[in-house]
Amino acid sequence: LLLMILFSFAFGLLPYLDNFAHIGGFFTGILTGLVFMPVVYFSKRDKIIKWTLRIIALPLVVLIIVLGLTNFYKGVNNCSWCKYLSCLPINGWCDAFNTTAGST
């Protein structure tokens, strides 16, 4: 599993592939797994812990989805280093992202 995570992250460093989608999907998958985990309780304490995790995870999943969609449609990027999560500046790979609006 760790190998697949590293492969997905490394693959996302290529141009036109978004690592933010991989990272968001990773955390959303973990939190959604907590929400839909099987209902098997071993003690009263275990039941309380699992329900607490579910109650915390569900709003976080909704928050991640809302923030992801909002950021996608607004397209605002206030982060100076975030561009390196999606494209490594090797051999002009990221030049397609640096085009100006006035050029043809």
C-alpha cells in the first residue's frame, strides 16, 4: 500500500496531473472508510471510540469536498510553493502552466 501511495504521488509530479487530487482522495478515502467501517464492537469503550471517529470524520469529508470544489472552480492559488506539488520544474515541463493571457 505504501508503494502505491508513493507511486501515485510520484506520478502526480508529471505535467497535467494534479497531486492535490491524489492527496485529497487519500484523506477523503481514509475518512470515508471511518464513516462506513463495519459495526463490530468489542466493548463499550470501543463503541464510543468508533462513534466518535464517525461523528468527527463525516463533517471533515464534507469540508474536504466543499473546499476542493470551491478551489477547483475559483482557481485561486495563494500558495507560493504549492505549484511544486503538481509539477516539477524539470526540462521545461511546467512551461505550459506559465503561459500569459495575452500570448497567442
